[in-house]
Amino acid sequence: MSTDLSPQFQHCDDLIERAVNDRARGLEGSEILRIAGEVAAMRRRGVALADFTFGDFAPRCFSIPTALRDRLKAVLDEGRTNYPPAVGISELREAILTCYSRDLGLDYPEGSVQIGSGARPQIFAAFATIVAPGDIVVYPVPNWNNQYYAYLNRARAVAVPTRPENGFLPTAEELAPHLKVARLFCLCSPSNPTGTVFGREQLTAICEAVVDENRRRRAVGDRPLMVLYDQVYWQLVFAGSEHLTPVGLVPEMARYTLFVDAISKGWAATGLRVGWGVFPPWIRERTKPLIGHMGAWAPRPAQHATASLLLDQDAIRDFVVPFRTTVAERLRRIRNAFLDMKAEGLPVDSLKSQGTIYLTVRFDILGRKLPDGRTVTTDEDIRRLLLEDAAVAFLPFTAFGLPHDTGWARLSVGAIDDDEIDRALERIRTVLGRLD
Ligand SMILES: Cc1ncc(COP(=O)(O)O)c(C=O)c1O
């Protein structure tokens, strides 16, 4: 016989309420996941809609590489299911060094790599290792989730607004006012949510400013300015664009750069939970016990399978080339439809996607009147309008830390069926055409 415990949880009195500390109380859940969860619940209730919200891959649309799946099964069959080492298995750490040397031209020494369960623990570990309470952490907006990591580590978060003409990525001039006071710059390219990549001059200028600033700090005995460089989408950079890294452009940046990476996006393998940080070795020494105490290891079989894949250039080519082409083609098709709408005089704008699974679109309808007389005043109004009247779900940039409403939004193509796309675009066209 078991004891029914539900009466214990029927109400949370003052005493129990205070079990939760202020930090946990103040931590907000991800706005991205909140909206995506709401849309998923609608779909489960049978509401038919085109879901452009998820920054994930529906396995029915994009599955993991066959080589990865086969190796994973084989390692499981071999029974290799015990704890991996806290920094990750040596085969995977070495494969990552080989891959960075071969594909990114970066020769990192042994002792630079830390494996974890996806990119997130690396981001958390980087913040927790570099940032002291009250330190200033600077990130561009829109951005992916740095505000939450800053909050968790009691940093002073400074969000730097960016401009569409720069692909919503920051410039050295925009970061300059924070150069002397910041402890950490958080950069991401290819960027979530914008689907854009840093240009060579843009990133070089930032790196040179960081190196100069650190020369100044060394002279006055200050702590350095570090750069978190999130490149989880680098396998998904499209033809005509290039993936650049701070260290590739300015080698001295190796001392100040913390790379965050994973198989999650580039290999459509978000659920396998393999990610890594490539850090200066003296920083990796400090993140190692942190990841160890969190137990945020990647499962051993997934680590072995990833190691094999990263060394198998034929398997990589067989997977990545068609995968990237399909994603790029979907994004191009959607952008062309928005360009046509714009040419017809409809109030939309968009940026060319250079990588990732995202397209940046502006529904330029703030202040416009709906057929029922209401006025569109917020990004949330726009989101609701297109959800309810066009059965199309997406994420406004306000979910990515933008503090005011602009109409800019992210459309993701990772979890939508190909034949849904054109119908969804047609419905958007109809709704926009009805506005005053
Ligand atoms: C830019 C960026 N970094 C990191 C992550 C997290 O990756 P993972 O699922 O490997 O933890 C995401 C997930 O959406 C992302 O978009």
C-alpha cells in the first residue's frame, strides 16, 4: 500500500514558501520556451498551425547522421555505460582538437577541451568561472539567453542594442562604451535569433579592441576582459558566407576567448546532449570541477559516437552538405515570399539568412488598425494576430531580450513540414493585406 501525498502539497504556506531563496524566486523561465510550449500545447489540442517557433529539429524533418546513430547503438551494445571522466572521454577531446585544426585552422593544445551535456553547461561554467558578483556582462540584443546566465551569476547585465543594417550583430563602436568596464562580452555567430554572421571587419575590430583593452589592463593590474564565443551553428553557414572566429582573426584572442560548441544544431542532434567548451587551458582547469560537481556530463555512448563522427570526413560530408542545402533552401524560399510581399506593398521586411535555421522578418504593423478597429500596439499583438488569424506561430525579438516592440521576429524552419510552408506564407499574405 502506498501513501497518498497529494494533501501535503495542497497549499504552500508562508514557511514552505520561504524554502525558495531569492535567487531562484527571481529567475525567470525562458520566454522562448514559454511561447514554444504554448504553441505545442495548442497543436496537441488539435489546433492546426504552422509552427515556426522551435529552435529545434523535428526528427520527422531532420534526423541525426546515420553514422552517429549506428555508432551510438554499437557503443550501447558493447555495454559502455559507466561514468565518463568529468572533462569528457579523451577520444572525444582529441577528435574535437582534430576537427578544430582541420576545419577551423585552430591548433589548440591538449587540456583546452571540456565536454558537457550540450552547450548550456559550458555557457553556465564560463559565466561561473569568469564573472564575480557585480561584474559587468555585455551582450547584444536580440540574443539567445545570456540575460538568464548573467542573472544566475549575479552579474550586472548590459544589453547593447544592435541594428538591422549590421545583421543585428554588434560593432566595435557599439561595444566601445563598455570596453573599459566589462568583464565578459558574449558574442554568437552564426547568430540565434537573427541567422546572420559576423563580417570580417566587424569581428576583427571587436577583437583588436579587446586585445588593446587587455594590454591596458595588464599594465594597470586589472582583471582581463574575456569573450564568450558561441558558435553552435557553425556547421550551418550557407554558401556565400563564411564562419569566422575571434582566434582565427586575431591569434592573441586565444588567451581571452571561450568557445562554446555542440553537436546539437550542426548535426540536428539536440536530444543527444553532447557539447563542449574550448577554453584557455588554465580556465578549463577551473571549469572541470564545476562541470564535475554539476554532473553535467554528456552520456558516454553519445561521446564515443560523436568522437567517431568528427573524425569521419566522408560521413560528415554525406550528412552536412544535404542538410545545410535543405535548410538554406527552405529559408531562401520563405525570404523570397516575403520579398514578393514587400514588392506588392505589404508591410514586411526581412534579412538574408547567412546560417542557422532562422530567418529574421519584420511585420511592420505597429500602429496599424485591424479590421475590427483595434490597433496593433505591441509585438505580442502581432504574434497573437498571426497565430489566431493566420495559424502561424513564431517568436518576436522581445523573447530574445529586445526591450521594446519593433515588429522584428524570428522564424525557425527546423520543425515545420515542407508542404506547410507555402500555405502558411499565403495565410500571412492574406492577414497583412487586410490591415488598414
Ligand atoms: C546560440 C545557442 N547557444 C546554445 C544553445 C544551447 O545548445 P544546447 O542544446 O547544446 O545546450 C542554443 C540552443 O538553442 C543556441 O541557440
